[in-house]
Amino acid sequence: MRRLRSLFFRIGAFFRRRGLEDEMKAELQSHLDGLVDRHLAAGMSPEEARDAARREFGGIAQIQEEARDARSVVWVEHLVRDVGYAVRTLRKNPGFTLVVAFTLALGLGVNTALFTWFNAAAFRPLPVPESEQLFAITRLDKNGNETKAMSLVDFVTYRDHQSVFSGLVAVRNMGVEPADATEFMDARGAKSSGFRVETVSPNYFAVLGVPMALGRPLLPSDEDASRAQPVIVLSHQFWQNYLGGDPNVIGRTLRFRGLAEEALSIVGVAGPDFYGTGPGARVGWVPTLMRPGESWRTDLTATDFTLTGRLRAGISPEQAAEELQAIANTMLVRRHEGARTGEVIVLSKASRYLNLSPRQLVLMLPLICMFGAVFVISCANASNLILARSMTRQFEFAVRSALGATRRRLLALLVTESVVLGLLGGALGWALAAAMLRFVWPWLLDMQPHARDGTAGLVLTADYRVFAFTTTVSVLAGLAGGLLPALHVTRRNLLPALNREGSAFGRSIRLSRARNYLVVAQLALSSALIFIAGLLVHRALRTQFYDPGFDLSRLLTLEVMVPRTFGAGQIDAARRQVWERVRELPEVAAISETPRFPFSSTPAKVSVHDPGTAGVRTVQVLQLAVPASYLSTLQLPLVQGRFFNRDDTPADRVAVISETAARELWPGRDALGQRFEVPRSLVAGNTASGVERRNEADTPHTSLTVVGIARDSRVFDPWERSRSIVFLPAPPQTQAGAYLLIRTPHAAERTVATLHQIGRDATGMAPRVFTVKELFAEVYLQYRVVAWVAGILAGLSLIVAVTGLYGVMTYAVHQRVKEIGIRVALGASPRRVATGVLYETLRLVVWGTVLGYALSVVLAVFARVYLFGVSPFDPVACGLVALFLAIVGLLASWVPARRAARVNPVVALRAE
Amino acid sequence: MLILRALQHEPRHGLAIADRIHLVSADVLRVEQGSLYPALYRLEAEGLIRAEWGVSEKNRKARFYELTAAGRKRLASEIEHWERMAAAVRVVLSKA
């Protein structure tokens, strides 16, 4: 209680402090006068009396200081004064201030931009009410891999039996194309990567609580198959960008291919901030019924949906997961032949765009570290610069110290100054981040329209979190930069400073060492960043030159799309029609049915008898059952033997294998004609993708003969060509396949329009046609973006490091002007002096680079998952680092060396 | 505590307080006079004494301090505490 009253009093005193100050002075003076009077009365002379009184009283200045402390909130006063002093000092040295602020701004700006991105993705809640209640149903398999992919069967099962959610929705994201390409022109004229629509359960809007801007949301009655016209609710973004925000849009019809019905009637427009449960540009939302085809409704393995639900109040996620697990065990596992056995159901938060589990956070660690490295480099640079400047203020602070300032106060003063610098850097960094997010980020995205559309909805503006982050980090940066110099300048030993000794021979070695360590640390981090960036850039570049192993410029895939009203017979007929017509096209050189393409295959274990040891060897391979003409359509180069022909069936027990498989199974021998064992279930033709085969040991095996060996290619693994692959003949299908692989004698793009037409003629809907080139490019694209980001970061850090080194070397020369002058006077040639400076600089650079390289190798070993395919001794990256060394060394040492060479001994020795 | 005691009977200004302590302790306690003031201000902030400008005996402007009710209470408890301490110490010393 006493403390509280004291606090109030003190705060009050703070505001009255000027008056109180005068009062105090008057009071003390009066006391002093009283003492003087007494002494005078005792007979002393006036001077004696005054001296005696003063002695009795004590040190006035100190008493005043203590008295002030006792009565007011002094530290605030001090803070205000220190800030004023800091601002004045910084203004008097604009060059220094700007350089340091700019250095800090680089590190702070980059990190602010990153945090803004993070904030938008992972911290800002979804723009629906009570987003904390939203959870997604997640499956964990035995190995701990988690997935949110569910089928409609799952959805219906859970929906009908659960009691823990107040509502459960199913969402599927799919690509569509406008029926007429010119119908939609983006307001900005930007190229769109394709349009995406979400097919959702009709309670979507109700459960999520999405605000509407126009019209009505989807309703359960929209699922009624007998409706005259299917409906769509548009996203606000689509409405604004493509329909011009037309208020009369309700009732208009949009036409898209890829949906079961092409013509959709617009019934509503969602509110402005809503993009769905995940970021990404969408046309809008349609009822699940709009998805074409039939099989996905009853197939447990058609896991295209995510299920999100609103948890009821009072139920914990764990409780809910238990109930869902029970439902899964009774309904799903038992009824669907043991699929999903052993899977655990959990609930994961769905309240943000990016709901990061700790595991995912760990994956992002390298990215965070890289940004952190730039920050550290900036701070080290700033620290160096502040340190250098503080040397020139030693005299001032020595005097202050001698006059009675406590070390604490001086430290406070200096730290305040560097924090002000930090905040200034933060303000500049804020501007830099804003600029980066406005210009650099969209530019990066425009390189890959997929990424741009995929991250729409991320609100990359600053909110209170970003502001708090930037402020905190700025203060930290200021502290980090200024603490060391402050400690140094306020040290107790005043004499050298007071005597204005410059750093002559060997003095302040410790300080130079500190500076050198800082510079080496900066260089190490920079070179590590450059190295990593080099690795990433190299790999990204290499993907452009990846030899896929086959000619992919003339290949297309086609998926026949059928309206939902088609029955099985109609679907089959339509597919056959497409097949026939495509085959007859003069532009088509070969055609084959295909499983999903590319990169589709399933792992399997095959075994082979080893004559050498008379034992059995098992080899892990990828296997794929392919129709007869598949391999020849693909034009996979044939090394030996033949591909399948029309007569090959699974009963013939033949197989084609890849070069690597041949090497692994029969090292050093001719593989053609050899036999190996596979589980019989493979050959029986039951290769539903994704279903794992277990119990290899007791499954009956059957032996196959190798009839052909194919060249290695990337069509099954985008990163690794040398995979062991076994092709088996697919059993003859009674139904026509949905996917076609088409080879054209010329560039694939030319045939796309014709294929569209054929598909439309057959089913009334345009098929989905992709060139294989596009499909491959999509896979590699993300690595390009990462490489760009890394490159930018590395570039920035290079700038900072060079500036730092330059500053340090210039300052060192400046400090040692006297020493250099003496040397020159004693006969050293200017060239020798310059060379000396050069050596010293290079020594630092080499140290820094070597350390940096060691650091990057260690990191590369740990972060292998990010960098698979590129070794730490990658020549391009090493070359870049060496280049870095050369550039930095030269740039940073050139001017200081020249300055050293030009030192005029007479001037140097006379100057102080 | 000493300051509070010095103000027990009547308001005094700084110099007078110093004198009083000096006098009553029979010269044993000699404080650097100025160091009174931080203590005075602290006590003032805590609300144990209050101050007012007035005129001293020598016709000089001075700030007079007097005890508040809270101050009196505090003085009493401090004295009691001190005497208990002293008694305990005495007991310990005499036992030895």
C-alpha cells in the first residue's frame, strides 16, 4: 500500500518536476545558508564559514541527484532526456546515422516482410465468426504421416453418425475452364493460371457463417438433382476482377468446363474477405453434385475432400476425435475390406489459412534461419559501425565519467541512443518491407501464376502483430548493436581517453580483435547464405535442363469429362468415341490409355534367385501396370528387347524393366530373358493405386520373364532418373479408360484445341487436356521460387557484409594513420603499406569465407531434405563462394589500401 | 526512524531536524547534513510526513515537515520493533 501511494506521488511529482526542482534548490540553499550563518556567528570568516558549511552538508550535486531519485519517477525523466540527447547527436552526424539505420533497415525490413507473410498465413484467423471452433478431420497412418484427404464416403459416414460437431462440411478444390476463353478478362489483364472452384457440401455457408455481399448462400435444396439449373456462389474477388463488381450479377449464367453441368446460375456473392478455408483465388462454390463422374461417390479411395467441422461448445478436440475414431472403426474399416486399418483419427485446427503443426514448423526452420541470418549480419554490421564511432567519443565520455556520472547512467545514455537508431532502422525497414511486399512479392508470383492464385487471400498488410514484432525486433537490434560499444566506451580506465591517445601501436588490441571477430562473423554468415543460395539456384536451374529421359514436348494427356447425368454405359460409349476419333486424327502419332500421369507408380518388392549364393535377393522397385501401347506412345527409349504388344496379357507373365532395375537385379549380367518373382496379386491386375500390399512373405509369388529393358527416365520420379521400375501388362479392360496419353509428331500445343472439340462432341463437356511439359513444370516451379528468395537474401547480405568490411578497414586505416606515417617515414614504400592493408583485409575475408563454408556444409548435411539431389560440394555453389571472396575482398580493401598508400608521413605525424 | 522521532513533537525544517538528531543522540550520530533530504523526500512520497513552506526562526524561508497520522503509526511500530530487537540482543549477550 505504501508502495502504491509512493508511486502515485512520484508520478505526480514527475509532472510537477520543474516546480519541485526549484523548490528543492531553494530548500537546500536555505539549509546551507543556515549552516553558514551559524559558523559566521561562531566567528569564522565568510569563506571559512562557507567551506565549513559545505563540508558539513555534503556534496550538493550528489545530494540533489539522490533527492530527485527519492521523490520522482526519475528514470522516466532520464529517459526523456536521453532520447533528446540521442536525437540531437544523431542529427549532428547524419552520415553515420543514415548508414547504420540503412544497414539495420535491410535486416529488419526483410524480417518484417517475412513476418507479415507468416502473420497473414498462420496468425490471422479466418474471416468467419468463431473460427477457433473449426477443426479438420485428419488421418494418421502407422508411420505417423498425416493427411486430411477424405472421400465422400467418409463425409457421409461421419455426418450421419457424429454428435460432436454442430456442423460438418466437405470441401473439394478443382480446376475448371471457362467455356469461352474470352468471356473472362481479368481487370488487370494478368494471365490466369486457371480457375478453381470448390465443390462443397451445401451446408458450407451456414456452418462456416460466411457473410454474403449479394444474394443468397448455397442451401441444402441446391443438392436436389432434379433442379432445373445448377447454382454457384461467387467469390468476392472473382466478382470484382472478372465481372467488374456488377451489382446485377444475380441470375446471370456462367459456363465452365470441367463441371458436371456447364451452365451455372449465380445466386450470390460471398463477402469481401472470404476466400474459403484455405487461401487461393477461387471462382466460387458449387454443390458437390456438380462434380462429374459417379465412382467418387462410393469409392473410399477417392480422397479428394477435406472435412471441416465446427466443434460444439464444451467438447474437447480429443473427445471428439475419440468418437470419430469409433465411428471410423465400426463403419469404415469393417465395411470396406480393411482399408484404413490402423489409422488414427485426430482433429487438427482449421482456424487459420496455414495451421502449422510443430512438425511443419520444423520444416520451415531453414527458411527462418536464413532470414535470421540476414538480421544477425545487419546487427553485426551496425555494431561495428557504432563501435567505430564510439571510439571517437571516448574523450567525451571519459570527461563525463570524471565529472561524476555513474557508469549506469552513461550506459543508459548510449544504449538509448542505439535503441533510437534501432527504431529508426525499424521505421526504414518497415517502409522497405512494404515496398517489398508491394513490388517484389507480386513480381515473384507473376513468374508462377499458380503461386499467385494459390496465395490470393493472404492479407499482406500490417496489423498490430506486425507492428509489435517490428518494434520488438528494432529494439533488440539497437540493443545488440549498441551494447558492446557502450560497455567498451564506459569502462573505468579513463586515463588513455583523457590523454587523447589515439590507438597507437598495439594499444586497444582487444578492441581491434572484437571488431575483427564481428567482421569475420558477418562474412561467415554472408558466405553461408551465398553458398546456400548458390545451391538452391543451381538446383532450380538444373531442373530446366533435366533430361526427362524421353521427349516430352510432343506428349499430351487427356481426361474425358462426363456430365453427372451419364450412366455407366454412356460413359463407356463416350470414351470409346473419343478414343476412336483421336486415333484417327492425322496429328496423332500414337495413343494409349494410361493410368494417372505422370509420376504414378506404386512400390513393390520383387525377388530374384541369385545363382552365386543360391539364395534369394529382394529389391525394392516401383511397378506400374500399363496398357500395351503405353511405352511405345511414351517413346521411352528401348535398350534391349521389346515393349509389350497387343497380345501380351498378364497371363503371359512378361515384364519390361528399367535399366537401373536390370542393374540391380542382375548386376553384371544380361537381364534379358531372366526371371524374377513378384507377388501374385500384382499380376492378377488388381492394382488400385494407393492400397499398400502387406504380408509379402506369405503371399504367393509368381515369376515373370523380362522381355524388354527401357532407358531410365523421370516420368515416375521428377528428381531421380535411376529408379528401378517394373512395367507389367495391364489386364484387358472391359471399360474404356478415362485417361489418354497422346503423342503428336509436332509440338503438342497445336493439337489442344482439336482435342477439346472431340471431347465436347462426345460428352458435351470439354475434356481436360495438358501437355506433359506443363505437368513437369508445375512440379519444379516451387523450387524456382525458393531459389529466387534465397538469391535475394544472399544478395542483400552480400551488400551488408561488404559495407561492413569496408567500414572496418577504412576505420582501421584511419586509426593507424600515425603508425603508417612512421612506417613510410622510415622508408616503407607506399606499395608495401597498401599491400599490408590488402593482406589484412584478405585475411579476414578468407577466415570468414572458410568459416562460412564450414557452417554451410554442416547445415547442408542437416537440411538434406531440402536439398536432395545437390551435394554440399556442389561446384556451382563453391564457385559462387569463391567469387564472393574475390569481390568482397577487392571492393572492401581497394579504397582503404589506396588511402593507406597515400598517407603523407609529415601530415600524419603532426596530426593527433 | 530517527527523522520520524525528531518530528514527533512539533514540525521542523531540515536544519532543525539535523540539529535535533545531533542533539538527542548526544553527538554520537553525526550525519552528513545533506543526506537528510533524500530520506525526507522518500518519507514524503510514502505519505508519512507532509511539508509546507514557512518562515524559520532566522527569518528565512524554509520547508517545514510534520508527521501525518500514518507517520505516527509507523513511528510507534518502528519503536516497538526496535525495542524488541534490542531486548533480544541484550538477552543473547547476557546469556553468553
